[in-house]
Amino acid sequence: MQQSRPRIYSESDVWDMLTELGLVGSFRMQCYQFLCENEQKKRQIFGIPPEMRLDALFHFMTAAGVRLGDMVLPENIHHYRNPKI
């Protein structure tokens, strides 16, 4: 029986995911740095369904004591909170 290896997420994977979530500028960089410095949180965020990742990311960062501002473009919030099926 062949053992599967855990998926390794690159910095590029993190950047692309944050871009898809609509994070911009210094906010995207803050989230990028947080995830790239924390392998466990990086694996966890990719294990969460895409439509729930933004809320999970805010939760992870808040729990770690990171101060959050208005990190998402308003037009993208609706898409990720109420995705079209």
C-alpha cells in the first residue's frame, strides 16, 4: 500500500489564494506573511472550503493577536459570503 504525502503549499499558492479572496495591498501582504510564517495555519486554511476561507483567516489572525482592518474590497465580500451555486 502506497502512503500519500501531505500536500505542501507554496508561497505562490498562498499569494494566489489571497488574491482570489480579494485581499489587496498591505492587507494581502499582512495575511501572506502570517500564513507563510505559520505552516499549520497555512495547511488549515487550504483545508477549508473556499467560500469559508476569508472568515477562517480573520479568525486565525485575530486569535493570534493580529489587528485587522478593512481587508477586502467591498465587491468581493458578497461573492465569498454568498457564492452563486
